[in-house]
Amino acid sequence: MKIAMVGSGYVGLVSGACFADFGHDVVCIDKDPAKIESLQRGVMPIYEPGLAELVTSNAKSGRLSFTTDLAEGIAGAAAIFIAVGTPSRRGDGHADLSYVYAVAEEIGQTLVNDAVIVTKSTVPVGTGDEVERILSEAGLKVKFAVASNPEFLREGAAIGDFKRPDRIVIGTDDEWARSVMTEVYRPLFLNKAPILFTARRSSELIKYAANAFLAVKITFINEMADLCEKVGADVQDVSRGIGMDGRIGAKFLHAGPGYGGSCFPKDTLALLKTAEDYEAPTRIVEAVVKVNDARKRAMGRKVIEALGGIEAARGKKAALLGLTFKPQTDDMRDSPSIAIAQTLVDAGVEVTAYDPEGMDLARPLMPQVAMCDSAYAAIEGADATVIVTEWDAFRALDLARVKAAMNAPVLVDLRNVYDPAEVRAKGFAYSSVGRP
Ligand code: UDX
């Protein structure tokens, strides 16, 4: 089966490469000639474990190709996925759908065979109706249907998530579209991945509801962590204790510096906007957005506290280990490290940093932070070392070496990766999140 993927960004590229790996014939399309040219050379525009190998091997076998020409790319495709960006619109937080609609217009002008048009981009409820209207008004001579098929890929684990999904959600009322989509996902069907067919609007909302719910879980445990610090409880135990209840579930209950990334911050805002437009306010999500925003700067203040308070901190040096919003990615979007660094800089603290993948994208976001070549270079002479992102490389630091390199042995562990007793036994003043 031929599949076209319009948009070769994170989602389009991972999905396209995985479909090709399943044996489909996939063309990835993008307007950016530099991106297409580098993909043709096997150079990835993003960092994602396993992606380069997957792209290269499928390109070599002839099942995966790249083009900037949409008309050529979609010709003969039974399913055309729209996987372009839907960034937060400046000013109001609404998802900016201009790229999605521009692709729909172009498909309307160039489609020459029957095809199912599938929105994979995260789009607000009702976007599928609008895409359908655009295509209808284009006066197409061929049969088409519009379906919704949201992605649930985690950065850093995207290929595994695609190939072994908890579920596949497909939103359409059209029998023919249903059969085409069943064919698209047949290889996963054989692996017993559950496919949930719903109405298109339900499918569109499922994506936002899922991300918002996960953001709620994280924010809930983060607030419990703050409470733990006040009452002398341990949030790791609280998390384990509630997570063992099957109704709650153990995942996404890890307390930390607040969620970031390309999805949760943007999608929670877009959901609020939809809820407002339809006069069905989602107060819980409103609170989550506010609490999470405030948390990032609060983590900066936690570091200032560890440096001895606002007076003492001025002129001292803090080393940030990890800058990306989570490990295994170079993505800096809405990373807590940005607000943490700014809070420290505002307080007159000198800030150094090291991140295995994120420093190039971080540099312009935190111009006053000195980027270093290694974790040990960053902590040289520091008055506090702060673990901001739980990269594996920071899980087993040589603490004796760390202590010797630092000006004062202060460790602020915002991801709870170390055992407090062990670190304190090595002579560190240690603080973490939600633990006594
Ligand atoms: C998320 C969703 O998981 C995915 O299904 C969706 O398609 C896109 O958004 P992603 O943003 O890649 O994926 O990362 P995820 O692993 O979900 O983490 C998001 C943020 O939450 C990170 O900042 C992470 O550090 C934080 N987080 C996650 C926690 O603080 N605690 C947790 O227990 C889990």
C-alpha cells in the first residue's frame, strides 16, 4: 500500500519510517528543501534514538523516499497523512491550524486518485470537519474521506511507542475509510495492538484529553511532593502507595521540576481554549497549567535556597546538569531548565550547564549561561550542582570527584535520582523533590 506523509517533522518522520518498516511504500513530503535534501543523505533533522538507522535501512530498501513535491508525493497514495506542526498561536494559545489547512488546500488542488486524508497532527475538535469542507469545495473528481488518527509518541521512545502502542485511535464514520485505515495498521493488528474506532470528533478530543490527564497526574504528584516536604513524608513512597491501586496506575507519578516539551504545555492550553469556546470550562486543567508554570521558577528558588538564600546566592556559581525537558531528546521546548536558569541569573547567580544533546538548542534560550563540554567541566568550582534532567550519564556520577571539583558540596536533585542517605554520607548537603 502506498502512504504519503505530509510534513517530515518529528511525528511525520517517525510515523513514515515505521510504516515503511512494516512494508508499506511511504513518501515523506516537506516544504523545506534543506530538510528533504539532508534526509535523502541520511542525516536526521532531529535527535531520536534508532531513527537514523530506521530511515536509512528503509530508504535503502526502496520503501521510503522524500520529496518537496506534494503532487508527486501523494500520487497513488491510498492514505495521505497530514503531520504538519500545530504550534500555539501567538497571543491566545489556540492551536495554529494554518499549516494544516494549507496542506488540505494543496491536496484539494492536486489529488488525482481516491484517498483517505488522515490528520495525524494534534488538532482541536472540529478540524476534520474544516479539512473536509476545504476538500469538498475544491471540486475533486475522485473519492475521498477525512479521518482522525492522533499520535501518542513520547520523544526518546517514539519508535517503540509506534510499534508497540497501547492503542490506535481512528476517528471516522466512513466505512471505506475504516477499511483503508485497517489496511494501514494491519501489521500492528497482527501484533494485537487494540484499534479503537470512534467518531472523528471523539478521536480529536481523545488526544487532548489523554495529554491533559497525564499533565494532571504529574502536577498532582508534584503538589503532593511539596506537601511531603512540609509534613516530612516521602513522595516516592506516596507515589508507589497510590500507584499500586489499579484504578490510579503507577505511571506518570514521578515528582520533578514540572512538565515541559512540545506537547503537554501546548495541548493543555489548546484544550482550555476549546473548552472556553464551547462554554464548558475545564477548571482542573486551568489549575494544572498555572501550577506547572509557577513550579518552574519555584525550582530556581529551591536552588537559591540551597545556596544559602537570596543574599548569599549572589555571585555564587550553580551548575545545571541536563537542560532538555527530558532525557533522550535534544528538545528544549518549554523545558523547566529555561525558567530555572533565568531565576538564578536574575538573582545574580553565575550559571554553567552541560547537556548531552540539548546545548545547541539551549544556547539562544539562555544566553547568560556558560555551556560546558562535560558534566565535570560544568561543576568545576560550583557552589551547587543541580540535576535538572535525568540523563543516564548523571545517574552514577563519581561523587568523590564531584565533591573535589566543587567549591562547596551542595547537590540539588530535581529528579530524585540519588539516594539521600548515600549522598549525605559522602558529605554533601543534599536536597531533592518531596523527600525528607
Ligand atoms: C507526551 C505524551 O507522553 C505523548 O503520548 C504525546 O503524544 C506527546 O506528549 P513527551 O512530551 O515526549 O510525550 O514526553 P513525556 O515522557 O510524556 O514527558 C513529558 C513531561 O512530563 C517531561 O517534562 C517529563 O519530565 C514530565 N514527567 C513525565 C514528569 O515530570 N513526571 C512523570 O512521571 C512523567
